[in-house]
Amino acid sequence: MSTVPVQAYLALALILFCIGLYGALTKRNTVIVLISIELMLNAVNINLVAFSKYGITPSITGQIFTLFVIAVAAAEVAVGIAILISLYRNKKSVNIDEMDAMKH
Amino acid sequence: MNLAYFLSILVFSPLLGILVLSFLPRTQESLIKTVGFLATLPALVLALIAYFQYRAGADLEQLNEKASWIQFGDAGQLGNLFSIDYELGLDGFSLIMIVLTAVLSTLAAIASIHIKKEWKGYFMLFLLLEVGMLGVFAAENLILFFIFFEITLIPTFFLIGKWGYYEKENAAYSFLIYNGLGSAVLLIVIMVLFARTGTANIDALMAAMNADNPQLVAPISENMKMGMLIALLIAFGVKLPIFPLHSWMVRVHVQAPPSIVMLHAGVLLKIGAFGLIRFGMGIFPEQFQSLAVWLAVLGVVNLLYGAFLAFVQTDFKMVLAYSSISHMGIVLIGLGALNEAGIQGAIFQVVSHGLIAALLFFLVGVLYERFQTSNIQNLGGLAKGMPITAGFLLAGAMASLGLPGMSGFVSEFMAFLGLFKEMPILAAVGTIGIIMTAVYLLRAVLGITYGKAHRDFAGITDMKKFEFVPVLVLVGLIVLIGVYPSVLSEPLTSTLETIMLGIGG
Amino acid sequence: MDLETLLSYEWGIMTPEFIILGVATALSLMDLFMPKSQSRKILGWVGFAGIIAALVSLLGHIGHSPESILFDTFRLDSFAKAFKLLLLIGSAMVLLIAIGYEPNEGLEEFRGEFFYLFMAALLGAMIMSSSGDLITLFVGLELLSISSYILAGMRKRNLHSNESAMKYVINGSIATAITLFGMSYVYGLTGTTNLKEMSGFLTSIYNEQHIYLLGLAFFMIVVGLSFKLATAPFHMWAPDVYQGAPTPVTAFLSVVSKTAGFIIIIRILFSIFANAPSGDVQGLPMILALQDYIAFLAGATMIIGNLIALRQRNIKRLFAYSSIAQAGYLLVVIASMSLFMFDTLWFYLGAYLFMNLGAFAIIQHVTHKSGSEDIGQFAGLYRRAPFLAIAMAIFLLSLAGIPGTAGFIGKLNIFMGALVPNEGHYVLVSIMIATTVVSYFYYFGVMVQMFFRPAADTGKVKIPAALTAVIGISLAATILFGIAPNIAFDFLQGNFNQFTDFFQ
Amino acid sequence: MMENAWIIPLFPLLSFLFLILFGKRLKEASAYIGILFTLASLVYSLLVLVDRFSAPTYKAEGVWLTIGDVQLTAGFEVNQLNALMLVIVSLVSFLVHMYSKGYMQGDDRFPVFYAYLGLFTFAMLGLVISPNLLQTYFFWELVGLGSFLLIGFYFYKEEAKAAAKKAFIMTRIGDVGLLIGMILLFWQAGSFEYDEIFAAVEAGAISGTMITLTAILIFVGAVGKSGQFPLHTWLPDAMEGPTPVSALIHAATMVAAGVYLVAALFPLFAASETALMTIAVIGAFTAIFAASIGLVQKDIKRVLAYSTVSQLGYMMLALGSAGYVAGVFHLMTHAFFKALLFLAAGSVIHAVHTQNIEHMGGLWKKLRVTGPLFLIGTLAISGVPLFSGFFSKDEILIAAWAHGNTALFWLAVIAAFFTAFYMFRLFFMVFAGEARSDMKNVHESPSVMTLPMVVLGVLAVVAGYVNTPWFGTFLGDWLVEDNHALGHGHIEGPAWIMIVATAVSLLGIFLAWLMYGKRSLSRDWLTSRMPLSYNVLYNKYYIDEFYSLTVVNGAKFISSFLRFLEVFLVEGLVKSVTGVASALGKLGSKIHNGQIQTYGTVAFVGLAILVVIYAFTGGYLK
């Protein structure tokens, strides 16, 4: 049932990526920001998977790559959260726009 | 004098002094000063040996040194392209400049007796500066030249910034930034040449750039050549300095310690002229010819601009600073004339002003040491208290305004002789400068020495013994050149011939 | 794949990585079982020993022909060797700096983590430098990044440290995402993640749209990776992170991590885009067609870095901007794509490694006592510690590219590379030289503090052995490569046969 | 003898060096050094002169400086003019050396004075034996230096300082003219050598206009040195120097150098009627102009100074009227009687310690030697028959008439009348009548001072007889022998000229006697009638004021304008550049506002920009 054209997947991925990026660049709450980054990475995954099925030369590598991405993304967010916690300890706030002790 | 490494020893001999100094305790003032002075002697002796050997007919070729140094890229593929050798050599011109440098360094070292603090650091930098200056004139390839050129930059920055007067740091910074930009522009030219011809050796470059059969790695258009020459003009114009790139130099002359200004006005400024003649004329002869007129115009502008500004200064150092600008105008005039007389005049002016400026600034140092001022008003009537100093001051002024029998006249005369052949009208305008020079110098020097005494000179000693040495040496040289110019012109003949050959004169 | 194929591989070429891995593991265990009270410095020395061992084993490989295992995902070609060398030397010295690091509020209980995370980061960098496959490349990159996120936040109780870590994580993740997005397109066009195969495929693409897509991928990857290089447009995190992170980490980021960034960008750009057509009339390969964009980024980076540095009073921030500028110079090398590219890049990175680490060692020593990182802390250093002052001066001069130092030769090399091609990059070179002059202002500003200003406190300073070692080595190298650069060049020419095997 | 003429200048040089080094120890004894050395050169010059009567011109040169293939030479030449000048210079110099021993008695810079005298004498002698223009210029400037130093000898006096500066600069203005002229001439004739230049002129190798131009430019130099209008103002001020100096430099020798230069280059000038005319006009005008100022001055030395200017004008007029002999002849006689007058004036000042003639008078009885000598000088300069001045001035008038410069001739005659008048005014005011101020212990000067004056007195009388229409014109014939370019030894002129000349001078003397001697005619009947013109004359036609108003202020204005330029343009340029840099830096650091998301946005925007550019240039949308 390969009725869905590859472009659709790509478009979806692109949209997802942009939403993620938008979220990452605008949300005040750091947790949301981290989640938005997750979105971006998932967009990548969609791309990879789509390509591994409907690419010019389909191959399984894409899906393997996806697995790595998922794993790494998890690690990244974990670290992110951890740092956020230690930051929260000192600052009592998770608002990203208040993290400007160092500037100029 | 077929002694191996002669030049390297000559150039790097001051390092020995640095080495010794580094072991001396910081507080041993007199010891440090003596060592600093002695460290300048080997270079002086060697330079003089070279000079007299050359006068005696020895061949400078045998002094050339060459050792492979840096190879960019794979020698296998590129052959000797993109390789930079460590090569030193001399011709008549650079020999003279080296002698000048060595002499002035020694005298400046004597003048450094007036330095009040941190003698150790001072003399280390001082000697490093000397290495740089000597190297600049001995370097046989552009990269090496540039390296030594930059080496003069750093010590000077610190010498001005640490041992200078009230606004020393500003002066140091404007020195750094102007010369930094100058050397940056120079570096661009050098790198373009190097990248396009694959060599940095000056003679090889001249051959490679030869208009008839250029041997290039990559093409160089005529416009590019012109562009590079103009860039060179800017780069060395900062050093010389050419209006309007001069304001840093005034600041330095006023703020730096006199001993350093002796070297700065005496040698460092001259690197500009040296570079213009050696590289500008040597590598871009055709373009140089087409620029000659503008050079002459710039020269006249410098001459007049400096003279008129010197006329209204109240501080003697300022007067001297602007007079330096004015005198460098004569160099440009000579170069602009672009004939034997002109070029020889320019070179003579380079040497002569080196000596005269050194003399005058040394005297400024002597005065400042005693009165903590160089203001013309405050010094008035000096001749009553310090007749000898006043006398030498007058002698310096006379030399500087081109009194026959002193070096200033010969150079000025030849420069104008040259220019009058090519562009009489411009030259005629330039002669106003000769009058103005007399006007501002007499105004300043008579203002200091003659007239009613403005202060009481009780307890002021006239020159001390050691202070006589530099003054006598300098005056002696000035008069020698003025009376018997062949001491300079003969070593120059071969250089001049090659230059004239290049510009097809 | 069965066991004997697995065993049949020439695992030997991975020895350096294995050593680092082993040491990292060992360190974590030791840290676990060591009593709290005992100082963790020893771990640092163990790690140092490990790095040295790795270095030795790597040197053993030099001169051998390139080899690759695991279906060409891991390759040890001369490029990998040459740059791993830099990574190892750099990390060894950073480690020494770290051993000499004693901040006021202390770091004791985290010091252990510090060392093994550091090893992990190094491992990631090394994997990157010799990976022949997007996946391994990505994994290496992430290993490096994630470890350094934590390193940056090492000083848990220090708000600045937390903040810098946070900023680092978020920007880093975004960068990763962008890079990956670009990679995914490349994968889509080729259907493989193996760099060599990719370039094989790409030679034969003709479809306008595909080429355009490839172009997009190129930009995404470049921008994504510019995060690691801290070059425009992804440079802005650097000052904050450098300022907040512990000084050894800052040193690590500004040298090792940057080097790794250049390694990966070279790997990707020159193996994927070197052979892809750009679709323009005279059939240039894409990389040449897009040269000017890199040049543009390089110019922007140099200008931004040097101009903003003029206004900095915090020494670490100052060095952040200076390192941005330096990265810009290095981008010039990539932009000019001359036949000297690899040599130049390698030499300059090496020179930069020494002069920057030397400087950071001194910075750490001067600032960690007083706690303040204001330039004023350097006032009168010449009085208090002449050796430090002079060493610092030489590092600064080298960074400013004054003759007699390695930095000058490096710059010379860059200029030449940029001017040799027939249509030389005059603008780029002019920008570079002009901004270099601008940089005199802030580099000499520090020197003015050290030499001209009166000392804030005239207490003599004694330097820990580790730091002395770093400073000494850096000083020696900076001057040596400044006066006799051929030592390095001959080594390069002799042992890495022009990196020709990079493209095979 | 002539082969070694180069020694002559060396004696004074030695004296200079010796005194500058050891003068301090010698104190007053240094006078003997100076006197001896100058005596040596005097003797030697006399021998050379005698030699020259028989032998032909001698010239020897060596290379001084090589420029490419051009060789500039230096050496010396002994021709008639040079030989004569050698004697005049060394003689006057010797006498002044002697005189000064008395005059400068007790001055604490006594040795320095003699050193300077030596330097000057050296330069002057060097000047007169130079065989080429370059060398001439060389010494030309050195005599300027000598004069500068001696004018400023009393350096602590502001006036002396001003005068010295003025003298140097004014003459330098002229010198620049000379410099330009000789360089242009060099590129025309291909040499600085006099003979080669003349050869080129003869051969017509140089265009007429060029000759005129160069000649006039060189004449500008002469104008400067010889204090001709309009560059004359420095000469009267130069009287600030010690009186012997005025006698030596500003009467007998240096100021005559201008005349000498024109004479030496006479063939060049002769080739251009325009040039000759210019010289004649300037000369004549200066003669009458300066004389008119001399009429009313009150300072004894200034009167003499203006008379010098006017007499030099005469010489120029002579040369301008092709009267080569007349010019040189008057140069010689003038050297003697003007030196005499100055020395005598010096002796008067020495006695009464003032220079203002209003405070003198009745000195005839007190100064038994000086008085008569001064009278001789006055008679000579006034052109009273049988005195040297009479013959030479007569020659000049004849030359002017013969050359057809009728107007100039009459000007010269009037000037002669003025001269006679103001000189005798001076004489009567100083010596006749009674003292107009109480003058204690006025005494005659010592013999060391009077002796030189006597010598000069004798010469002032007899020097004329070497060239008279009655007993033959030896000097003239000798001067022009074997050189036709210089014109004839003697120009025949109508006899009435001599009568007229005599008449006007006697008239002048008579008038002066009426007003100042007999006092039958009130001193100020004239001035009271036309006070305006009196003020104009007394203030020297306000020339100085005019200069300071125009030239000096002009220079000051230009300077301050350029200073303005320097501060605002040059400095401003630099400031703006650095300003832009730091402003950009500021802007940049503003953007680093610490917000993570800003950083990300910037990166994304960067990416977007790249992609868009790519889209439009490189890629898809193209």
C-alpha cells in the first residue's frame, strides 16, 4: 500500500522540524524547549525512515540510523533535564529567559 | 672578510647582550647600563669592518648567506617553489643603512643613561629592537624582511609605552595601530607576490616580475601590479611618514624617551624610504615611473605641510617632529624625480636626516634631563647657562636647514637638482620649503638659545663628558658627509646603477 | 556476521581508542571505590598516563598504509592519524591543566567524574576523526557533545556553571538536530550512510531538484557543525559557555572540541560534496561552487569575533571571542581549498593548541585564586611573576600572529593558501589581515595590564608543577615552531604522504 | 704662488678651529692668533695678486661628488677679479682683526668673537676663489652663517636675536633664487663651471628667455646678500652686531658679495639686455631710495648702513649699465672708505658709548685722530674730487650715461647729492658744534684701533688713482684684458658729467654745512614744512611694517589653517575609523544578550539567509 508519496513524509518531517524549532526558540519553559528539540530530532527520524523505504536507493541503514538517533536524543534530554535540575536548585526557576547572568 | 656567518653574527650580536642581561640582577643600574652599551659594540665594529673592506674594494657578494628554512607544500612536487630561505646579503645601500643603524644604536645606548627605571627590561627590548633594525636591512627576501620589520614593532611599542612621558600609552597604541595597519598592507603585498611567483627572494622576484618574460605560478595583471605598488606606498608611507598618515609619528616623537626617538627618527622612519627604493622601484619599475609625479607632489606637500606646522609649535619636540615630516618630504621629492640626482639625494637625505634627527633629539634629552621641559618659552636664553649645548643645538639646526658643509645641504641640493630637471614648476614651489625650514628652525632654536634668560641657570651644569661623545660623533659625521660626500656616494654607485637600469633611466 | 569475521578484523588500528575507553572505565570504577576523603588527583595522572599510552600506540601506526574495519565505518587514514595526534596532545595538556585546577568553592567530590567524562569526550572526538560512516560519525559527535555538556556544568553549586551548561545543551541539541536533518537528506539521495559510497553515488546525480536538495543539506550540515567550531552563525553560545564553564573545560572546548569540529566538517564536506556536481554550466563540483558561502561565513566570523572582543573585560570571555576569531581564520583555510589545505589546517590547529592552552593555563592560575576573572587581575603580573608574564606575552603575540611565533607561520601559511589559486581570495585575506590588526588592540591590552600597570597585590605566585609543565611545553612549542617550522612541516610531509589517501 | 692660492682661505679656518677649541684658555691672547693667521692670508694674497699681473688665469679642480655620470668638481681659480677680491677681503679682514683687539677689549666672549671672525674670513675668501657656481653657493651660505653669528654676537639682546634671525632669513630668500637659477642653468649648460657656462652662452646653447630667467634668479641672490630693494631691510638691523663686524661684513666684504657675484657672472648677464636692465633699475632705485632714508636717521651706524645700501645700489647700477670696471672699481674704493667710516664710527661709539648722533657733537677737538679720518671717509664717499670715491662714482655715472639709461643717470646724480648731504650732516652733527649731552672722560681710542683706520684712510684717498681718466685706467685695462665679454677698461664719457657730479656733491656738502655746521639754516625748516614725508623717511617707508603685515602674517595664517586641518581632518579621520570599529563591537556585544533562544534564532536566521541566497544565485530558483 505505497499510496502515500515520499513527498508527504518529507513535508510532514519538515513541518514537524519547523514546529520543533519554533518551540525551541520561543517557549519560556525549559522543559518545553527540550521537548521541542525532541520534535526536531523526531522529524529527522521520519525523514530517515521514509527514505529507507521510498528513497532513491532504499536501504535498511536509515532505520538503523534512526535507532541511534532515538537513543542519543534520549541521552541528550536526560542530560538536559539533569542540568536543569541542578540549575533549578540554585535559581529556583526553570524559565529560560531568566538565564542571562552572563551576557555582552 | 670571507668569514662565514659574518652577517648573521652582525645582525644577532645584540642577542648576546640580552643573554648576559637576563642573568643580571634587576637593581644593578650602572652595570646593566654598561652591559647594554657594550652589547651594541660588536655590531658597530663588524659594520665598520664591512664598510671599510667594501671601500677597499672587497666584494659584498661573499657576505651573502643562505640556508633553507621553510618549505610550504611538498618539495617533491613543487621543487624550490614556495620555499623560504634564510638569506642575508648586503649591497651598498643596505650596508650604509646598517652602518647608520649600528652607529645610532651605540649612541642611543649612551643616551639611555637618562633612563630612570627598569633598566634591565629597557635594555633587553632596546637590543631586540637593534636586532630587528639590522635584520631589516640585511634581509634578502621579503618574508625575512617582514619578520624583522615586525620585530622592530614590538620592542618599540613597549619602549614607548613604558618609558615614555605623560601620554605614553596613547602614543604606544597609535604607533602600534598605524604601523600594524602598515605592516598588514605590506604583508598582503608580500604574500600576493609570494603566492604568485612562488619565491620571496628579492632578486628572484625582480627576475620573475620582469615585464619581458615573467615567470609566474599564477598570472599578475598590470592593475594588480599598480595596486600592489600603491599598497607598498601606503605601507611604507605610514613609516616614512607621508601626509596624511603622519599623526602617530608626531605623538611618538613627543612621548617616547629621547634615546628611543633617536633610533625611531634615525632609523625606523628610514625603513619606509628603504622599502620604497628597494621594493617599490626594484619590483615595480614601470608602475613606479607612472607614479613618480604623484610621489613628487606628495613630497612637496609633506615638505610644506611639515614646515608650516613646525612654524607654530610651542614645544621643541613638536617642532622636531614636524620637521621630520618635512624632511621626509625631501626623500619623496628625490624619489619622485626618479633620476640619479634625485634618488641619490633621497638616499643621502635618509642618512643625513638620520644623523641630524638623532643629534637634535639627543640634545632634547640633555635639556629635558636638566629642565624637565622642552617648551621653547621656558628654555629661553639657554646660551647664557649652557653655551656648549646651545652651540650644538645651533649646529644641529644649521645642519637641518641645509647649511652647506653639512650633510643636510648635499641631500637637499641633489634632491632638488633632480626634481628641477623633471618638473621645474613643482620644484620651484618646493623651494618655499627651504625658506620655511630656516624660518621655523631659527624661530625655535633662537627662541631657546638666544634672548633674555627666562630662568636662572644657577646650578645647571653644561654637558657632561659622556654626553659629548654622541654629539661629537654625530656632528663629525654630519660635517664629514657635508664636506666629503663621496663617503656615501661611492658605496652607492653600484646600487644606483642597478636601480637606474631597472627604471630604464 | 559471525565470530570469525569479527575476529578477522585488524582490531589493532583501534588500540588508541581502546586504551582511552579502558582508562575511562577504569577511572569510573576507581572513583566509585575510592574513599571520599582521598584526593582524586591521582585519577588525573592515571588518565594522563592513558592518553600518553594512546599517543604512543598511535605513533606506532604512523607511516602504515590506511586501513579500515567494520565495513569501512572505522578508517585509520593519514588524515585521522595526523589529527588524532593533535587531539591526544591537546587533551593530555588540558588534563594537566585540570590537575592543577583548584577553584575557591572546591570541586573535590566531582573531580572523579570530571576525569572520566573528559576521557569519554576525548574518545568521542577520536571516533569522529576516523569514522567513515555517518552513523559512527554522529555517535562520536554526540559522545563528545554530551560529555562536554556535563563537564561545562561540573561546578554544580556555581550558577554560572549551571547556566553555561544549560545554554550549551540547548544550543547543542538544536545544532545536532539541524545537522541530522541535513544528513537525513544526504542519506535520502544516496541510500547509504557510508561516506565513500555516498560520494560514489553523488557523482552520478543529475536531477536539478536532487542537486538543490543536496545544496540545502550542505548548508544545514555546515550551520549545524559551525556550532562545534563556534563560527558564525552558530557562535554566540561560546562566550557565555566559556565564561561559565570551569577553566580546564573552557580550554578543552576552545581547543580539543574545536579541533574535533574541524575534523568532522572536513570529513563530511570533502568526502560527500567533493565529487557531487553543482549543476552549474562549467560542471564544478559542489564544494567549489559553494566555496564562496564558506568564505562569507569565515569573513563574518573573523569580523564578529575580533570586533566584539574589543569590548570585553572578562578574560575568559575575551578568549572566547578570540577563539571565535581564530576559528574564522581556520575557516579561511577551508574556504580557499588550496593544495596546502590539510598542512595549513593541521599546522595552525597545532600552533593554536599550544598557544591557547598555554594562555589558558596562565589564565586559570591568575584568576582562580582571586576568583575574579577581570582583566585587571593581570595588572603588574610582570612584577609578581616575570616568567608567567613573559610566557603570556609570547602566547598573546603568537595569537596575534607576530613573527617569531608559531602563530605567525600558521597565518603565513593561510594567506599563501588563500592567494595561490588563480582567482585569489583577496577580499578574504584583506579582512583577515585587517581584523588581525584589530586583534592587536585586545591582545596588547592584556599585555599593557601585565607590564605597564601597577600590581594589585604584590604577593609572589607559585605555580603548580602540572601548570608549569603545560606552560613550559606550550612556550617551547610556540617558539620552536615559530623559528623552525620545518620540523613540523617535514614531519607532515614525511609521514602523511599529502593526505592523498583521504579521498581513496 | 697661484698654484697654492687655496691655502689663503685655510689660514682663517685654522684660526677658527684653533680658537673654538682652545679659545677659552687663551682669553684675550686669542686676538694674536686671529691677527697672525689673517696677516698670513693677506701676505699670500698680495703675492698672488702680484703673480697674477704677469701670469695668466690659473685654475685647478678635483671631483667633489659624482652623480651618475655627472661629476661635480671643487677647486679654485685665480683670475683678475678673484685676485683683487682676495686682497681687498684679506686686507680689510686683517685690519678689522687688529681694530677689534681694542674695540672688544674686556668682552667675556672675546675668543668666540675672533673665532667667528676667522670663520667668516675663511668663507669670504673661499667664496672669491670659487671656480664654479656650486662652490660659490657653498661659501655664499657660509658667509651668511658668519654674518648671522656675528650679528647675534650679543645674543642676550632681544634686538640682536631678531636682527640675526632677520638677516639669515632675508638673505636665504635671495639664496633660494640663486639656487633655482644655478640649478636651471646647470641643466642648460650641463655644468656649474663658470667658464663652461660662458662657453655655452657664447655658443648660444641656451635660449634667450632661459638666460634672462636664470640671470634674474641669480641676481635675486645678489639682491638678498647686497641688501638691494626689496630685500634690504635686514642690513640696517644688522648694525646690532659689534661695529668692527659692521665694518668688515656689512660694509666692505659680504654685502659686496652680491656685486661680486654679478661681476663674476657678467658674461651671462651681458647676454641678456633684460637682465641688465633689471639690475640697473633695481640698483638705481635702491641707491636713491636708501639715500633718502639716510637723510633723516639718527643712529650713526644706521646712517652708514643706509649709505652702504645706496652705494651698493650704485655698483649694481654700474654693472647693469655694462660698466663692469666701474662696478668693480667702486666696489674696491667703497670697501676702503666705508670700512674706514665704520671703524671711525666705532671709535666714536667706543669713546661716547652712544650711537645716537643727537647726543653727540663737538667731538672734533676730543678725537684728534678719529675726526680727520672720518672726514676723509666722508669726503671720499661724497665724491669730492681727488678722493677715491670721486673717480669710481664718476666711472659709474659715465657708464650709466653711455649705456643710455638717462633716467637712471639722473637718479644716480640726485642720489649723489643726497649722499653728500647726509654724510656731512652726520659729520657735522658728530664733530662740529658743542656736545649736546654731557660726555665725561671722552678719550681717543688706543693705537691698535687708530692704526687700521689710518691705513684705510690712506687707501680711501689713493685707491682711486689706480683707475683715473687722467693718469690712465690701469685697473680697468687689467681687469678686462683677454676677456672681451667684460666690455672695455674705460668708457669715454662727456666731460660735463664729472662737473655735474662734483657740483651736486659740493652743493650737498654746502647745504649740510648751512643746516648743521653753521646753523644759519634751521635744522627742521624742511621737516616742519613736510612732516609727512619726514615720518615716511624716518620710518624707512614702513617697509618692515608692510612685510610683517603681509608675509609674516600670511605664513602664520597658513600655519594655523594647516593646524586646524591637522586637528580636525587628519585626526578626525583616525578617530572616526576607530570609532566605527568600537561602535560595531558595542552593537555586537549588545546582541549577546544572554538569551539562549536569541542565539538559536541568530543561527537559524543565518541558515535561512544562506539558503535564500543559494536559492536565488546557485540553486533551484535560478
